[in-house]
Amino acid sequence: MEIKTIENELNSLAYHGRGIIIGKSTDGKKAITAYFIMGRSENSRNRVFIEDGEGIRTQAFDESKMTDPHLIIYAPVRVLGNKTIVTNGDQTDTIYELMDRQMTFEQALRTREFEDDAPNYTPRISGIIRLENGDMNYAMSILKSAEGDGSSCQRFTYAYSNPIAGKAKFIHTYKCDGNPLPSFEGEPKTLELPDVDIDTLTNVIWENLNQDNKVSLFVRYIDLATGKYESRIVNKNA
């Protein structure tokens, strides 16, 4: 499998859509996750990330310009005990609520499908990190239309046990730019995680996202031994 640097991957496309990165730090001591949003329309670009408890939520930057909050306003990150949930939509809440009732990540997502934004049918991408006994495991999911046919939903889940230090998996909503936008294809991509602190990694991701289309970025480092975390938020609208 091809392994790319973050810089090379993010510069390979002008429009990834929304993306989730999850992996383990090079020293094996931290879980690392990042979530970014990009936008082409004024409504999509009119957003910021703000802190919300142990997670974050999206908010309109200029309320007077918000034309449709549907699919735009949601909580991308929530924490449930030893689990951190990261998604590109309100399925964050679905996962949180159903896992709190003892359902699995995959079972929770069987109740959902891709977004109702024909003709794009934007995939719902989700990730979950679980801390256990000083280590981590994680899973990623994508719910997408069948080759752009909105009558059929395809659900894929990828689970990673004992992940390799210094590597991360990356999943994003769109294969490339287009009209309609083609859904992401294949299993999550493998990226190298540089041996850097959270501020440096945040800067690397942000600076290599397309300047015109990037909107907001969230990065979190979680200590595997203690569960303590530190986070960073960058908003183009500041």
C-alpha cells in the first residue's frame, strides 16, 4: 500500500471535501486525530469550529449569511467515556447515543446513510478512537451511494487494532472535484505521521489544504496512558 506524507496527500487534490485522520504518534504514546472541512459554496464556507464541552461544533461565522443550516451545523467531535467520536455530520450524535445504549459503532451507523444532497449524495464519514489499557484501537466508516445512485447505500467499516506508531489512516468525502462530486473510493489511505508537537502538525495540515477551499481544522493529541488531551482549532474565518 502506498504511504504518503501529509503534505503530498493534501496537495494532491484541490478539494477533498471533509476529511478525518486518525493514527498513533511516532513514540507510541498518543492517539492523534484531525478533522477538516472545506467548502465551495458561500454557505459551506460561512462556518467556524468552536469548543463544545469535550468536543466541538460548527457555527455560522456570519449568521446573516446562513441560508440553510441543514448538513452544515453539527457536532463533529464528541467524547463518550474512553471513546472519541469524529464525523462529518450529525451521525456523531447517533453514534454517541446508540453506543451509550450498548450498541456498536457499526450497528449505530446501520441506522444512517449518505447525505440527502442530490446529486452529490455526500458520503458520511466517521471515526472512533477507543483507549484501553494504555493503548488504542480505532475504526473508520463510510456510508456512500452506489456509484452515485441515491436509491442504494453502501456501508464500509475499517477496524484497526494495535495500530503502528507513526502511521495514520485518512478518509475523505470526495474522490476529487467534479459536478456532481464523486464519492471517495477504496479503503482509507495510509499517511506518515511526523514526529512533531501538536502545533507543528496543525500548521502542516492547515498550510497544505487548498487555500481557496479550506474552512476549518481541528486537531487533538490524546495521551494513551491518562486519557488527557490537548486540542487545536484553526478557522479561516477568524
